[in-house]
Amino acid sequence: MSHVVRAALVQATWTGDTESMIAKHEEHAREAARQGAQIIGFQEVFNAPYFCQVQEPEHYRWAEPVPDGPTVRRMADLARETGMVIVVPVFEVEQSGFYYNTAAVIDADGTYLGKYRKHHIPQVKGFWEKYYFKPGNVGWPVFDTAVGKVGVYICYDRHFPEGWRQLGLNGAQLVYNPSATSRGLSGYLWQLEQPASAVANEYFVAAINRVGQEEYGDNDFYGTSYFVDPRGQFVGDVASDKEEELVVRDLDFGLIEEVRQQWAFYRDRRPDAYDGLVEP
């Protein structure tokens, strides 16, 4: 049975300060709402630059509590105003010394539903994330939102199939994957991994990447954000590789059940045979 959800994502250039960055995303969200969007997601640590290109203690200043920090509270007001579900990736401080790469999920009435914390933390040139973030410790939550069951997987997580699968087992219909990945490092993987994960787990994926260069390094974030369906097909065009863009697409959640009946991957899983996958 057809069940169409109009979903949005934003790939954005860094403005130079948090206030203008948040304000810009608020305007994108309002425009998405005018276009009938029911859910929107932003890029990794959307209200800050991608400071992980360097390892400097000054960048802990971007961190704030979740959900009681100013950005998440402001996004809750925005959700209430627009009637949209919002996926809000930020740099979270839980307590002194406890920092996470986090996404809050806010329902369409402004209710904070919970958070996902990035599990897999890279530590390579231009992506010095272990300097800042502890590994996620809140599992693989799937949030029962006004539009359906929504999960989050953040950037480097996408290279690890286990989390994609757990989100599917937990009931996800749509998974937002906010990212910050640069040209040359993973470009050819970008349009391979998320479609393959959508197919393997038979749900929709929203793949979001930053766009442009920022002041803390030479990473060239290449945008090309997109929605992909459970058959691995792009829903509409892929976004620009150079320009900021709001992407709004209609996702027919009825396709999920159709594909799961046709391909039956969940029926044919063999968890009894997979013990070796979790051995150290």
C-alpha cells in the first residue's frame, strides 16, 4: 500500500559563525515546509565548521548538551513551527571530558525523541575525530516519528554494515546519514555504499554531505547528497557537487514492504551462523 512521505535534506556551505549557520538552516527548513516536506535532516555537526581537520582544544567550544543545549532547543521550536520532524547533528558534551558526535531527533510537534551517537570514530589525516569524540554508547535507536520509523547513522559509520543492519532489525523505514566527506578520499564510494546498504536492508537512506572548503583545512566537501530507495535507485537527481542545496523528495514507504516480500532478505538471514562476526 502506498504511503508517501515528503522528505528533505540540506547540504550547506559553512557561513563562518554558528548563529548565521543555524539561521540559514532555519530558512531552508521553512522553505522545505512550504514545499510540503514532513521531515528534514542536516549535515554532520551542522551548526559548526568541520573542525576535525585539526586537533586543537579551542574547538571543544562548539560542544553543547543534548537535548538541553541552545541548538536543540531552537530546533525543537522550529519543528513545532513547521510541523516537521528534524534530524539535528551536533557536537555533544554530556559532562566534563565526555564528548560525542551526536544527532538529536525531534518530532513534528517539537518533542525531543532521543539521540544517536556515532559509533565508529575515524583518526586519519583531515578527519582527526578521536581527538574530540568518544565512541557512541546508546545503541542503534529507531525513533517512532510522525512520518514513520527513522534511524540515524553518522558519516564514517556508513563503512560498517553491522549498524545499517541493526537499524533495519530495529524497524527503520528511513535512515539519515549526515556526513562530512571530501573529494578524492571517498568520492567513488559515496554513490556505492549507501545505495548498497539501502538494498541490503530494504529501507530508504538520506545521504547528506557538506559542500565547499572551510578554514581549518583543505578538505573539499563534494556535496552530491541524495535520497535512495530500497531498490538502490536514486529518488530524483543527486544534488550539486559544488553548491549549497535543499533537496525535497517523495518517498513511497509502501515500496519497503513490496521489496521485502520480493527479495526476502530478512527471511533468509542466518543469525545462528554469524557468531564469528562479533568475536574480537
